[in-house]
Amino acid sequence: MLGIFLFCIYLCLACIIIEYLRYPNHQQWWIKIVTQKPSCTYYFGPFDSATEAQLIQAEYIQDIQEEGAEGISVQIQQCQPQKLTIFDEDSEATQLIGSSVGDSLNSYAS
């Protein structure tokens, strides 16, 4: 009986290893949200499946809408983003952030 039990464990482990070797670069699913104003790209995740990402995407969209973002587009994709939030360097939001920081620094320098 113990031999059968050990064989089943061995078989399960072999299946897991084979599955891992078949897909060594398995990428997880991410929600990519791009906004026009401010011009930003947001990544939310990772998720184990596209279905899991689809079930929760509405919450992320609602959060971004509540922050006043406009022109929202959404994609669910397998990837590995290098950054989770990407600001377009020419966008109004980046310029406002930069000027606020500059104003703050100028006030300390005075």
C-alpha cells in the first residue's frame, strides 16, 4: 500500500515538472490601462488567468475614473512590465508634478 502511495506522489511530481518544462517562460496576466488625460499607462496584476483579470478590471477602471482620468482604454495581456506606472514625459500631469516639485524646492532655497 505504501508503494502505491509513493508511486502516486512520484507521478504527481513528474507531471508538475513536465508542465513547468513545457512552459519555462510562463508569463502571468496583467491589466494594462492607458489614459489619454493624463497620458499614462498603468499595469495591475499579476493574475493567474485572463478570466481572473477580467473579473477585477472594473474596480481598477473605477479607481482611475474617480481620480479624474479621461480617455481610458483597457487590455488584458500576458507580459512582464518593467514599470507599473508610466507617465508620458510630455503630458500635462508630468509638467504639473515637475513644476510643483520645482516650486517647493525654490521655496526652500529662499
